Amino acid sequence: MTQAINVLYVDDEQNNLLSFKAAFRRDFNVHTAISGSEALEIVKNEDINIIITDQRMPNMTGVEFLQRVIPIAPNPIRILLTGYSDINAVVDAINKGEVYRYLTKPWDNEFLKTTIRQAHEVFNLRQENLRLIDELSRANEQLEFYLRQKLLS
């Protein structure tokens, strides 16, 4: 059974939200938000794997939104989508928003679908890595306990 991919798309243009949902709702569990603040509430309440956000939005840019997401939910893979070629936004996205990819509008459905699937593979690998680190840490604690017991006897 394939794991459902939970995608959050943030854009201040309602038509883009509707287009995104129509294009991808059969492939993914799609959540949409019309603002960064609305999206933050979704991130707090839903198990989101992939976040895709527009850069140019009123009140909070895409990069600002992604920066605010990190302390709340550091694990989702972040993608910045914009209709403008703004090198400063790209640099900020990578450095501040820890963005996996930077894509331009209008998006190509097949390319974006592939990008989401690739991002989900990275998400799963990171989750597995965290699980293995935790397992290794517990094993080390047990080994240390065992060694202390041996030294005391």
C-alpha cells in the first residue's frame, strides 16, 4: 500500500489554489491556504509532508512563511513557487527557508507531480534516518547500562 502524500499549497490567488487542487487531488491529499497565517494553522493541525508556497503574497512572503514553519514543523519538505525571477528570493529561500526546490509559475503539472514525488522520497528518507538515529541512541544507552553493570560486578 502506498503512503498518502499530504501536500499543502499556499497562494494568495484563489484561482491558483483551485487549479492546484483540481490538478493534484487525485494523486495527493491536497490542503490549500490563501495566506501564510492560514497555512500556519494547517501545519499545526495536519500531518503535512510537502509544503509548496508562492513567494509574492501580501502580509507574509513565501520565504517568511517557510521560516515560520520550521520551528512548528521542521520535517515537511519545502518548495517555493513563484511567477517572478527574483534571485534574492531564491537565495533567501535556500538560506532562510531551507527550500528543497525553487520552481517558476506557471507550473507544468507532470513536472510538479514528479517533483512532489521526489520530495516525498526525501521526506521518507529523512524520517527513516531520524528513526534509525533514535534506535541507535537507545541501543547505545542499553550498551552503556550493560557495561556499567559488568564493571560493577
